[in-house]
Amino acid sequence: MTHDELKQLSAYSRYDGFYLAILWVASFACLLYSSSLPILGQFYTILLFSTPFFVAYRFKKFREEGRNGVISFKRGLFYCLRVHFNAALIFSLLQWLYMNYVDNGRLLSILTTVYSTPQAKQMFTTMNVSYNDIIRLLSMMTEPAVLAANSFISAVVFGVILSLIIAALMMKQVPSSNSKQY
């Protein structure tokens, strides 16, 4: 990979990582307001599960526009990993800012409400875990730095798994007939 190809890949993955972070922020916002408007819970799920399809779509655009319809598995994997890493970094930073300066316990109250249902309490009893331990654990997990770090690590780990699949499915060794020729 030449220096110019690396710069091109970095530019595409930076922008696409930013767009993916926006998708994740929208998903997180839907989660936060799903207690007020339950349909947002469905949008949260749809947006979250659209991640691999969004990355595959952006991968195809990069392959067709930036690579003239040809991309190897290795280069495709590197692109996908960069997209997920950039998105995870941006999303975690925005999530930390939100939790630190805006949230004021909203996420904790949503989670506490969910775990206060009779079904959840029955599940905790079955698992031999006290409700107070769960609430204490939730309060620790929703601290800004902890939540942002967990989100970053989870996004990177799932990003690696998704990147392997997306790169394998979307690579193309032979130029397509509709790709731009320069």
C-alpha cells in the first residue's frame, strides 16, 4: 500500500467512522428517550442492528469510488477496522461528555426502572443475587468514564468481528463493469 493509498483509506475511514458514530449516537438517544416514547426502543434496536449494513454500504462506496471496484480482503479489513475504531472513539467521547455534563442520572433511573419490575426481581431471586447489589452495580456501571470505556471496548471487539465478516463478503478482486475508470 502506497502512502497515497493509505491517506485515501484513512480519509474514507475517518469520514465513515464519523457517520457510524452519528448512527450510534442516534441509537443511544433513542434508548434514553424510550421511557418517554416506547416506540423509540424499536428505533434503538433497528439503528443498532443496522451497523453492519451501514458499514457494508460505506465499504461498497469506498471500493467503487476510491478503489475502482477492486479491493483485497486485507485492505478491506483494514478499512473496516479503522471505521469501527474511529466510530468507537468518537461515540465514547460523546457518550462520556453526555454522561458527565447532561445526564444527571437519567440513564440510571431508566435502568433502575427496568430492573425494578417483578419479573426482574424474580430473576434476581432465582440467580441468588440481591436487588441492592444490582442497583449498586448499575450505579457503578453508569459512571461516565466506566460507561464510555465499556462502550469503546465493546464497539471495538464487535467491530473486529463484524470487520472480518464484512471484508470477506465485500472484497472484490476483479473490477466491476460499472466502476469508475480513471
